Amino acid sequence: MELTLLGTGAPAGLPRPDCPCATCARALGPDARAATAVLVDGALLLDLTPGAVFAAARAGRSLAGVRQVLLTHPHDGPAVEVPAGLPQPGRVPDGRELALLTGHRVRALAMDAPGTGYAVTGPEGLRLLYLPPGAAPAGLEAPAEPYDLVLADVLGRPDALARLRAVGALGPTTDVVAVHLDHDVPQGAELRRRLAAAGARPVPDGTTLIVGGYEDVPDVPRRTLVLGGARSGKSVEAERRLAAFPDVRYVATGGSRSGDTEWAERVAAHRERRPGSWHTCETCDLVPLLAEDGPPLLIDCLSLWLTDAMDAVGAWDDAEWAGGGERALRARVAELAAAVRHTRRTVVAVSNEVGSGIVPATLSGRRYRDELGRLNAAFAAECEQVLLVVAGQALALRE
């Protein structure tokens, strides 16, 4: 089964008309994207968009052989004119299957937002899933057979991939291509980095894909450390990296602070951002969690883990620190680093980067700064990927 992506952008395209944002200003040449439309084996067109005929011609394809045009989502604005020779666009009712004379079978899937998803099975049995913008499948049942190729709104609805992964419909060899791309993420390296974290990739308009053919599916890093200063966006970056995975266990090391209203507001803000399918665990006992098999872990954050560990060894008392507290803390950090090295789970951890700021005025402050630097270095040494977040921008230190 052969697919040609006549467009890969959001319904309004990229750049959006009359939008002054930085992403739209830089979305030129190969980074410009027409509204998403997919030509399947020259016979089936998924979504009819303005300029589809010219887009096909630019890709070296023709729409003359199209026998069925299916729509996936409501189109705002004036109706799109149907080019001469194309059949009238239609929509398959949810749960129904359409058999084409070409040997393709198209099954309509219910979505949790307006629109229809289509599962297309080619004459040779290969399977494609195409999802509309801003929507995720509803009512999926496990176990499901993995699709060979998935086209989805990965950035707008990463939880769609999480739902597919939860039932087995998205496997380790499934090629996930991001479509309906909008101006929320800059094109180029940042777009590729964000998608790779979800196991997906972008392609330019006009790309032809062979379903079931070998593709270099992005290898999701198994262990990632996200560093950053206060309010840098490091926690948002860490949460974003696991948004496309189901049953994530969020490990909160800060605990609760009775009577601290500001801390309670911070905790509430974090909880509201997290998907409903994630499970929260409040603990600083990280080693047993890392030793277990299970779903991905998001640890937020190592800075508070260190505070707890330093409390436990009496690090704030000079006599206790010199009398064995320092050695005890080193042992705890080494034990944690070893657990990260041997874990079989996907792990994303957050930590503060405080070594670049003002030198603390107190001995205890300098001691904490130094130990956090050592902890971050030990943890980073065991990770495939290390990111530094500055002003909401993630810089790859190791990838």
C-alpha cells in the first residue's frame, strides 16, 4: 500500500494566513505545509483540501484514478470545490466498513471529538490508521493488532498514541507520522525532537510512504534527565515527553507541606497538567521503583530527593557531616545511580540546575549546591539523553 501525503499541516495550513507568530514567519519553503490530505494507492483520497490537484501534480501523482473521497473532520469556512472527475466526498458512519473495488477495506472509528478516524486495510493485508486533527480514538478494546502505519495529530493529541499503545494497536515497529501540524511548535530541529520523544516523525508535503516498508522509527530514549532553573519549563518538558505513553507513574518527591498555601498551589497546577491515566506516587524511595518492571516513571524532582537524603544523614550539622554524613550521602547517590543504570523501565527525571547562579551566602547552601551538582552528574551519566531547559527552550546536552 502506497501513500502520498498531499499535505501534512493543520486545516488552516502552515503558515496560517495573516498570522504574525514566529513559527509562521519561519515556515517557508520545505517547512510550509498545506492542510493534511492523503492519497492511498491512487484510488482513495482521505480529506479533500483546496489545491489537492496541484499538490498531487507536484508530488508526481494524479487524482484521475480516485474512486472514493472520505472526509475525517468538519471543515470551517466555505465548502471546498470538488475538482472535475472526482467523486463527491462522503463519510463512513462510525463502526461501519466500506469495501472498495480496488480491494481496500475502510473501517470508520469513533473519535472523542468531532470527526472520524479511518482504518484502511490494503489488498495485501497491510494496515493504516488515519486520525483527524484534535481527536483521539474512543472505546478501543484490547488486545488489538498493531497497525503498520499511523498518521495522527501527535502534537495536538499525544494521548491518542497513549490509547493506541495501551491496547497494543501501536507496536514497536509501527511507523508513526505526524500530520495536522500547526504553528504551536517551531519547524525543524525542535519539531523533530518533540516528535521523536513520542516515537513519531515528520515528513515534508509530497512525501510518498510504503506501508510496511522499513522505516527508521525514532528510538525513544529509555532514560532522560531534564535540567533547568526555576520556572524554566523543565517539568512541562518532562511531562510532554511521556504524554504519548499510557499508565505513567508520576513520582512526586516533594510530599505535602501542611499550611504552605503556595506549595499546595504548585502541586495542584502540576496535577491539572497531567493526563488522567497517570498515577501519582509520593515518595523519595526511588531505588525499589527503579528495580521493578512496570510503566514509565516520571520523577519530579531529584532536587527534593536530595533534600530528603541530606536531612536523613544530618548534612546540615557540620559535626554529623564530617563524622559520616558525607560518606552516607555519597553511598545513597551511588545506590541511586546504580539503580538507574540497571532499571528496565522508561525513566524521565527532573532536577534543578543551580550551579550557574549566585554563590550561596551560607555554608549549608553551598553544601547543598555542590551535592546537587554531584547528584546531577551521577544521574546524567546513566541516561541516554540529557536536556537543559532555558526560558522554555530545551537544549540537548546528550542525545
